[in-house]
Amino acid sequence: MAKLNAETVKALALELFDYEFTDEAAGSVAHIVGAVANRSRRLHDIGPTGTQPPFGFATLCAEAERLRRNS
């Protein structure tokens, strides 16, 4: 997989959003996107079977119970 670099980020931002990044900001964006892409390839290893969405009913109930115990 080709790595996203700062020059590509700057070109995409300018072409798609008419936005100009500084060299430093474009480098940061490229690094973040690369890290996210790398992690996303490993999601199948986590085995998310049975996990709840962040605001699912079970998660909200567990958080409410935690808050009740700690107040």
C-alpha cells in the first residue's frame, strides 16, 4: 500500500476543498491517516463480535449503574 505523504494531502485539500495546509499540518494529517489505515487493516483481529455501539442500550444501562454506585 502506498503511503500518503504531505504533498498529496496538500494537493487533495486544495483540489477537493479549496483549502491550503501548511507543510507541518499536511505532514500531521498524512501521519494520522496512515496510522488509521494501518489500524483499520487489523480490525478483524480484534473480534468485535458481541460488542455494543458506544450509545447502545446495554452500554447506557451499565454507565447509569456505574454513576449510581459512585454518587
